[in-house]
Amino acid sequence: MITIQFKNQGQSLYEEIYEFIKSEIRLGHIKFNEKLPSKRGLAAHLAVSVNTVDSAYAQLVAEGYVEAIPKKGFFVCQIDKYLHGEEPAVLDNNSSNSREIEEIIIDFSPNAIDTKLFPYDTFRKIFKATFSEYDLNLLKKPHIQGDLDLRKSLVTLLYRSRGVTCSEDQIIIGAGTDNLLQILGLIWGRDKGFVFENPVYLKAYKIVENMGNKVIPIDIDKKGIPIEPLKNLSNIAIYVTPSHQFPLGISMPIDRRIKLLNFANQGEENYVIEDDYDSEFRYNEKPLPSLQSIDKNGKVIYIGTFSKSIAPSIRISYMVLPKPLLKIYLEISDGISSPVSSLEQKMIAEFIASGHFEKHINKMRKVYKEKRMVLINTLNQLGKKIKVSGENAGHHLLIQLKTGMTEKTMCERALELGVMVYPISTYFIHGVPKKYESMILLGYGSLTYEEIDQGVCLLKKAWGL
């Protein structure tokens, strides 16, 4: 296992991990074809988030130090020894040159939110009101399905905002999408196959793969996941993001949704998992109705979180189970505990019931829409050498460079000027199709207007536009 003594001298943690592994590879301490620790394993060992390790590994892959091999892991690439002179010394992180080259000035993270507009005062008041010595249930073990008041609030919220029809008895509160997928794994066992869109929300794919279930990636088309490749499959769960496919931003039209439901209806053990991860943030039209809202046969498992709508640190997710699956869940519930504290669940319940959640969403939708327009308008000034897509919802868009520059070079040259952009190749299971080459993700959630302008100007310089 790799052990790093973090210096905490201005660098982000992912940069320190990236720099350390890069140095070890260049010095020959980590050798060609050696497998790096899994992202989850290294994150646990270093006491950092999986996303931190993921960013470090992504940069190593982008620079060619490491190769990601699907279903196997990350392996060190063959790197010829530099023969002309001595091996370049690793720059001291304290040097001005190092800061100038390696410091991230603008981070176009697709997962970041605007933390400056978080409703701190509201949550402070809710905390004081909720953390009461007179609530005898506050310090007790949470209910296996989650706090009842939160589940009741979600019934109303999901019906009004997404058309989801359910009772509080059908809702399970979890700690993130990964936790909910693990619960489904316990319900179904390892015989259930999981079908994923390709490109895919990689975290969900890896979770299921690590659970030992069969994973089947299917390339999406302009309408989302096609139905034809599913026809010879049975006993499967089809994981989709129909309102805003991640990462391409495609919305599944009604005809494809109905075909997907009709396919699920043909097999008793077939289900659809609808991940509605950022459905609140749609800018040109009203949010699309959920797939669950048109399901009349109990074939859709609806999943959502508060990661984008409130904050990633709010590790509260929710799942609406069809009644046959709920019955199985309750039968095996003796071996399951609720992973979310009662206090946090009660606070979110009050945040929703009091109307503050709806006000917050309306405010943030307006803010992100304006940031999106600033980014699009600034990108439009770069001319016809770039193509913008996937911009109608969520917190990111995609740009494709038409100059022939590779994705790897795009990321490297941007980083040299202190701009972090995100390759799309990491989301494809079996290599990037030609039509998606030279494409990257640009997130704008956490950036100011000035930072967006500065970032695009630096990209223009980095890519020679």
C-alpha cells in the first residue's frame, strides 16, 4: 500500500497524491505493469475521500503514467528512461516555479456546487430547533427505513416536483447512491445482472462490480439506452439516468421511456433503476417527469440524493421501492442498520416541510442558469473550433475541440496553465468512440463569473485557439 506524508502546504490532497505517485514511477520505485491500489482501498488507507484519489488517478492516466484497464484496475505504463542528461528532478512544492505550473487556478469540476450560497442561517436555526433534549428519539438508533417525518416530506416533495407516486412505507433513506445500490444487492443477491449506460456514472458501475454482480455496459444513442441489446437478457436491473444522462446530458424521450418500461414488464425479475441525481436543475424547460411517474406495474426503483441540491456533505439519499422488493427488504432488515444519523434526517425533514428547500432550489436554479449562460457565451467567443453540448441541465457541459488535439493533450496543456478540466474517457467502459474524441467536461457550479471568464481565456491560450 502507498503511504504518503501530506505536507499541507497549499496543495490540494489529490495533487500531493498525484505528485507522489508520479515521482515514485519516474524513480522506478513503482515499476512498469505494477498495479496501483484500488481507489477505495487507497482512500481508506490515506483517510481521504474516494473522489480525491479518483482525481489523482485521472491526472496520472491523462499524463500517460498510468493506464486504466476496465474490470482490472490501474497499471503503470512503460516509460522510457530519459537519456539526455540526468533524470529531471522533482520540483519542490514550495518553489515558485512549482506553484506557477502545478497550482490549480480554475477548477472546472462537474461535481462542485456554489457553497457560498448555502443557507447557513436557516440550517443554524433548524439545528437549534431540532437538537432538543425533549425529543426522546433523537439519540436512539434510527428506524431501518429512515426518519418517518423525512419520508413523509419526501412523499409530498417527490410527487409535486417529479410526479413520483409512493407512500412513506416505500421509501428507504440511505447514505449516498452507493449505499442504496448495496441495499439492492442484498435484496437480489449476486444472480441479478446490472445493465449500465455507456458512458456511465462510474461510481455506480464500480460499486456493483465490486459487489460481485454481472455488469453489462450498453452504448447509448441520442435517445439514451437502446432496447434492442436488452432483448436476450433476463433477471436484470437497468440503471439509467433518463432526465439528464451522465455525463453526456441526453434526456430520454417519452417513446424510449415507454419502450424501456414495456421491456421491463416482459420479465418478472426485470427492473429499472432510475437515478434522478440532478433533476431539479433544468434550465430551458420545466423539469421532465420522472420515469417512475409513468410506471403502472411497479418496475421502477427511484433513487435521488441531496448532493447537488443541498451539498455533497449531506450524505442523505432516498430510494422508492416497488412493494414486492420492499417485502424482501423488510424480511432481511434484521441484518441492516440505517447509516444516517437521526439528527441529520430530522433537519432535512424540517428543511423540506418548512418550504426552505423549495426556496433554495429556486434560488440555485437561477444562479446556475446564469453561470451556464456566462460559460456558453464565453465559449462562443472561441469560434467554430469547439462544439458545446449537454448544456441544458445539471452543473456541467461538454466541449469538443475540432482542431485534432487529443483529450490527453487538452487536459495536459490546460493543467500547465493551472486549469483543471475533466476527460470524458474515464466514463467509457470499452474505449472512447470516435465521435466523442477530443471531448472534456467543464463544470461551473462552484465558479464565479470572473473565474469562468478567466478559465476560458486560459483554455484558449492552452489550446492555441
